[in-house]
Amino acid sequence: MTISTSAAKLKPMLNFSHLDSQFRALAEPTRRSILERLSHGAATVSSLAEPFDLSLAAIVQHLQVLEETGFIHTQKIGRVRTCRIAPEGFQSIAGWIAERRTLVERQLDRLGALLAEADADQPPSRPEGTPQ
């Protein structure tokens, strides 16, 4: 393989770096739990930390990852930091999944058409025990 063909194959993969970060963020169960909680409404950092057996600093680190990947927005008013889900942060993942789904559905449609053609080419089968 030459350098130019290697670069041609690698370049599209580089476009997924943001998606890679988002999938890594979602791979952590604590972060998914935080997102689940925030899907019901805004919450303070301390209320998000309550159900976990983690330090507040650890929860803040999880929240930073979620904010950096675009899944949440945080706002500090006085001494209270409130977190909200950011629906637009899920658009890139939803788009990527939709593209994969479309490709798979097309392949299944083609398979269905091939199977229908094969069935149409076969003579009707007779149940066993019936005379020919």
C-alpha cells in the first residue's frame, strides 16, 4: 500500500474524533446515569452527586467530560452550579447511527429482493405424501 492510498483511507477516519470522544464519554456508566438524571430536568452538581459513592471532585470530572463532549451545559450562579442536558450534543451521534441504519436497511432490502427472486424461480413445493 502506498502512502497516498494509506492517507486516503485514514483521512475519513480522522473526521470521527469528536464521535470517538462522545462514545468514550457514554461508555462510562456513571456518566450515562448522570445523563439519565438530567433527561428529567436540570440539577445541581451536589444533587447529581448524591446517589453515587464518589467524591464531589470525581463527579465534577465526569461533568467536565460530558460538557466537553457537548452533552450538557453548566451554569454557575453564585456558589451553585446547575447542569442541563444539551439535546444538540446528541445530534452527531444520532446522525452517525442514522447513516449506518440506512446502509443496513438498503442491504436488507437488496437481500429481500434477491430472496423474493429466488422464491419466484422455484417451482411450488408439494407437501410430503401427495402424489405427483
